[in-house]
Amino acid sequence: MTDQAVDTDGVRVTGDAAVPDRFLGRTRELKELRADIERAGLDTLSGRKAPRARVLLIAGRPGSGRTTLAAELVRQVADRYPDGVLRTRLSEPDGTPVPVERAARELLDALQVPAPAGAAEDELTEALRAALTGRRAVLVLDDAADAEQVDALLPDSPDSLVVAVSEGPLTGISDVRPCTLGGLDTKSAVELLSRAAGSVRVTVDPRAAEGLAEQCQGQPAALVVAGGWLAVRPQAAVADLAKQLHTETDEGTPVGRAVQLVHAALPAPAARTLRLLSLAPAGLADPHIASALAGCSVSSARTTLDDFASLGLLHRVSSPLPQYEVPGCLHPLLRGLAEVHERPAELQLARARMLERTVRLLQSCRAITETDSPRAREKLLGMPRSLRFPHPRAAADWLRLTRPALLASARVAVGDGELDTLARRLMSQLVRAMVAHFGTQAAASDLYGLHALVLDVAERRGLNREKAAALLNLGDLDARTGRTAGALGRYRAALDAARAARDPYATCRAMESVGGAHLELGDYDRACDWFGRALTERLARDERAESARLYGRIGAAHTYAGRYGEAQRNWRAAVAWYRKNGDLAAQARSLSELARVQEYAGRPEDSLRTCREAVEGARRAQDTRLQAALHLRLADTLERLGDPASAAVHRGVAERMLGDEAPQDGSAPEQTAGTYESAEVASKFDAKEG
């Protein structure tokens, strides 16, 4: 039982809660589609095994009930596909095709298959096909714009089923027979009208109901809107509405004429809100978005959205939050009404209000996580109550549930080109909120897209500092996913932008990143050169902590290259700088790396002495895990020197320390004996020696 009875291509109708959900009409189409699943394909007839999934195509104009038919078909055959149903839309509400890589990533997320941030289309589609191999699943591709989109997402598994929904044929995909939809039969159309408007008036005047269904040409969306108009006007007769639709201009579609009639009958504030919902990102609206667009209170916006849902102009999204979707068939109609009734400046102002409200919500979403910051708490309390979240969990849930609309807001704001300042603020707050709630690694894919948008705006506006920051962030994400050569190109471009902006921080950061990319690529001489350039800049500004770290990176690069003398000199310099800074833990880690290099250089006695000094430093720094790791290294060195008894003593000390520090959940203790480079040095050296 539900009060959302029928989904007509994105339009839901409110029905009697006492009447169970039941699909209306389309008996012949369903029978043909189910028979088409069993039909032998051309490959089978020729004696070859089908190389790909069977594709069914449901073709029809927006508002014809094509998505509803696809959902009913999937419901009927779902038990034959135990690996579940995957759905994605291939067009934006305004008709813009969705990039294949975005659709593939959404499907991989639904399969809980991780995909590297910034991966190309071919890599993502290949990963999707690999994930679907051997599965019996149904893939619903709604609102496909062309055959290329569908073809790129087709599984190689012949046991899966693809149900594509499109306005026309998908020329280019073999062995596909489209099921083309027209209007509903008269009986089903009248019943749909009865569900939306109530059964009494339809029963009293069945001829008028049939005439109204004919005026709507049996189109489900038009019938739902017409029924909603009748539902909120209990005194109006069905014949009255049929007469009004008949006297309307013959131009446009039946749903267009019905929407025009409903729009004309709405109070002026509600009519304006309805028109402005065409600006809702990804066609998703909530009370805050509607409130910002219309310039009204959040509570009145919620009431208006509920009224629109009862009219069939919106449908409620199944979500813990009050969310509504603008049906795809209505979106161009509302946009046309907005262009006719609103001046361009008013539309731009409404967009700006919506973006500003989103920015403030994101600020609140992030501030609720900063529980230890008095300044953040003060800023949060200064916000209106409607913008505040009661606790971090509520903020995280809001961010997760509104993520599609938030990302769409960023894309639309950047594409608009006239609200770049707001777009930059929006992307900045969205990045911070995602990092605060989800972490950099979990949000890497979304962050990659946001940094790319920041780069677009920075290049368009000539903002070299922001361009450098975006390129550095994109380079870091490329490097983490193994695209080191691409990361190197990003870092070099970031260095040029940082120099143009005269930004010393970004310049040093870019130099060090270029060095790190060369180090990863095995070009140790260039790595040392770039680390040295960055070190010169740091020393000139007396940045001691950064200078000490760069000495360590240079020492690691020399170690990779087997230049142990140079490596020892740089690690000693790092130790000296950390000692000046009073950073005992970093000093102990650097001594640990120096001991490692001395061991590689064939000086075990010096390594033993340095390692003992590192143990003492770790003890004074109260870093128990580092002490334990150093005791293990001492044990290994003593064994090589032929002193197994002393080695056993140090190993026992390390085991006791690690036992005392073991987490309560039983997870392994974190290794802190050295830096990231040191772990790589050890593994590469061991591999070379092996």
C-alpha cells in the first residue's frame, strides 16, 4: 500500500491509500517484451554463443509512461536475475547527455566496486564489464540519448539483461527490436484519471472522462496532471476540464496543454515557484532550494512543493529528507514558462540565491564537525536555525543524500559562466564538507571532478593561484591512482601557474611534487635536482620544518640511486634541522633512516650506534611504537653481527611494547619506524639484493 501509486515517466499520482498498487494497461507491450527476452538472437541462430547481454528497447515520447513500463517489466522478471537491478539515467533533465564515464562510475558505485578517481571512459567501462562478468543482473538505462551511450555500458555477460529507455530507435546496436509506445487504451486511461482525480466524478460522467482521456491522447503524464487539477477542485466537473483543454490552442503536446492550464490557474506566487523549479539542479528540489529560488520561507516552500506533488507536477523521492523530482517530461515545459514570464536578470538572481543558500548549508555542514573550535561553534550559532544541523550524523546524511544535486549545482554554476564567484565558493565549501565527513580517499572521485571544475573557472578568469592549486590537487589524485606521468604534467603546469601568480608556497609545493613524480618514475637525478630547488626556496625563507623534510626526501632519492654517502649527508642534515626545531619524534625517525642507509652501505657498527641513538630519541619523544620498531631493527642488525642473544632481548622488548600498545579491536599496530620513502627504500633495496 502506498500513496504514490503510479509512476508515469517520472510523474507520480496520488491515489487512494486503500487501493493496492496496480500497473495499468500495456498488456500487449509487456507480453511482447517478455517474449523478446526468450527470442533466439542472430548469434544463437547462427550457432554462436551470444557475446553480450540481451538488449530490450522501450521507445516513446517523454510522458508516455516508458519508464513506468520498464519498471514493471523489471519487477516481473527480477526473480530470474538474482544479482539484482542496476539503474542509471543517461540524460540530464534538460536533455543534455550524461557522459559515459559518469554513468559507468555510478553503476560501479552501485556494485560497490571501487574505481580510481579521474579514470578515463575506457577504463571505467572495462571495469564495469569485468564487474558484471558471470552475473545475472538487469541493467536499466533510462532516457538514453543515443546508441553510443548504451553500447559503451553493455555487459559482456549473455546472462544479463539490459532494458534501455529512449525517445527513438538506437541505430547501431544489433538485434534490438524497439517496443514503441503510444497512448494508453481508453479503459486504462480513464482508470488512471480516476486514481488521480477521485472515482466519483468519473463514475458520474463516464462519457466526459473518455472525452478527457481522448483530449490527453492517452498520455499518462497529461492524464496525471489533469487528474491533479480536478483533485484540488472538487466542485469542477470532468466535462469542464475537457472543454477547457479543447478550447486551448492545438499547438504543443497534451501534457504541455495540461501544464499550461494548471499553471494559469495557480496563484501568482505558486506559479512563479513552479516556473523557477526548472532551475533545480539535476531536477531535484527540496524546501531549501524552492525557498531560495522563490525568495520565501522554508516552511511555505515545503507546503508549495507538497501541493505540486498532489497536482502531479512533482513526485516525492523515496528519501529520509523531503525531496522532490521535477519529471523529465515537464522540465522543458517549465523552462519555457520561465523564459516567457521571467526576465533574464530575475532568473539569474534566482540562481544566485539558490547557490548562496547551498554555500551556507555546506558551511553549516562542515562547521558541525569542528566541535573543538570555538570560532566554528560561534559561526554556527550565528546562522539561522533552518540552516543548522542538530549533530554531525545529520549533516553527513544530508550531504550523502543531496550529493547528486550538489554536484549538479557545481557543474551548472561553472557551465553558466556568469556566476563564477559563487561557483568558486560553492566548490570550495563542497570539497571541505566532503573531506570533513567522508575523507579524501572515500570522496576522491567527486573531488577529482570538483578540482577539474575549479581549473575550468581559474583558466577562464585568469586566476593563476587557483589554477595552481587545482592542478596540484589533480596531480596528487593522479599520482595516488598510479598515473604518475600524468601527475608530472599537472605538477609542471602548476609550477608555471604558481610562478605567474608569484605564490611562493605553491611554487615550492609544485617543485617538490615534480621531484616526487620523478622519484616514482625512477629518475633519481632529476628528483634530487627538484627537491634541491624546493629546498633552496625553503631555506631562503627559513622554513625549518619543511627544509628538514626536504633533506630527508633528497636522502631517500640518493638511497634509491645507491649513493649512500650523499644519502647519509642529507639524513644527517635532516637530523640537525629537526634537533633545532625541537621535534624529537621526527629526529628519531631521521636517525632511523640514517641507520638504515649505514646498514645498506656496509657499516653495521655505525648503524647499530645510530639506531641506539634513535631509540633514545623515540623514548624521549614518548613514541612507543617507534621505539618498538627501532628495537626490531636493532635485533636484525645484531643478528647480522653474530649476537643472537642480544637480538632476542631487543625482539622481546619490542613485542612487549607492541602488546601494550595493541588496539582494543585487535587491528594491527601502525608502522611508524620511518617515512613513506623509507618503506619504499627498504622494499626496493631488498628486491635489488634478491
